[in-house]
Amino acid sequence: MTDNKSVPENDNTPEDALTEEQLEAAADALLDGDAGEDAFGMDTYEELATENADLKDRLLRAMADTENLRKRAEREKAEATLYAATNFARDLLSVSDSMGKALEMMPDEARKNADEATRNLIEGIELTRRELLNSFQKHGIVEVNPMDEKFDPHYHQAMFEVPGSDKPNGTVVQVVQTGFKIGERILRPALVGIAKQAAPAKESSDDAK
């Protein structure tokens, strides 16, 4: 009589392979937190522990890289939104300057003696310029008026020096034209005059004796 049980022609299972019962016991030990060298053998356990630590390190690195990419994308998006109107804002600066100069052309005394229509016109120009500057601020555009500040070549442009001032050297003592910046970028540097102290006179050789 022929045995109906099928026998694989080629059994490639290694002689030292773990049996199904051993694998189940090892899995139970891992779930119970009691896995150790007795579950797989010392060499196998150490290999698994090393592989587990390596996979954990890779996972943490991948998570950190993903978080860094997310933050950089958010930062670049915010900067693109902020600086998108840079050229348009720079063009509007001349409008603000023109209104400021128009107001400066009317002295206080002349304004007091002006007729009602002229006073209303001046007040309208002041209100319009104020609204324009407020709109600038809403979009991160800030006026730079560095009076009495230390000269900063990143934000100021020196037009002349003012000798004999009681301010320290390099202090802004006159603002010819205010500047503007958007975020941390300069739209237009402030045009300024800076203090320059006279160098102390050197003693002559006769006076030194």
C-alpha cells in the first residue's frame, strides 16, 4: 500500500533552525518582556538586540529629519508671504515721502492763518499718510527713524558728518529721510548725518618740556 502523505523532495530547512514550538515560546517571552538569551540563544539574542537598537535609531533620525523639513517649509512659506509685496511696498514709499514733503511745505503759522478749505486739505493729507503708514505696519513694513541712535550701515546711509556735536562719534544727529524695513530686510536705508568729534590737539614738543 502506498503512503498518501506527501513528502517534500527537497527540505532546505537548516538543521539548527528553530522549531515552531521554540518560535512560539520566544514570541511569548518577548510579549511578556522576559525574552533573553534562553529564548533564542546568546548569539541570536544579541543580534536581535543590536538590530532593534539600530532600527530605533533610524526611526528617531527619520522623525527628526521630517520635523526639520516641516519647520523649514513653514518658515519658507511665511517668508515668501511676508516678502511677496516687497517691490510694491518700495514703490509706495515715494507716495509717503511726497505727502510728508507737502506737509512740511506748510509752516505752522501759515496753517493757522489758512482758510478752512486749505486746513481741510492739509488734514486730509495727514490722515491719508497716517493710514498708509498703518497699512505698512499691518504687513510688517516698519519705518526706521534712527535719531540719536548709533550709526548702523545695514539700516542707515551716512550723507554727511556733523562736527562739534555733543553726541559721541557715529551717533545719528540728523535724519534727512527716514528709512523702511520689511521683516528683517531693508526696503530703504535712512539717510542720516552723523556726529564727528574733533580730534584732540597734539602737544607740541616745546609744550611737553
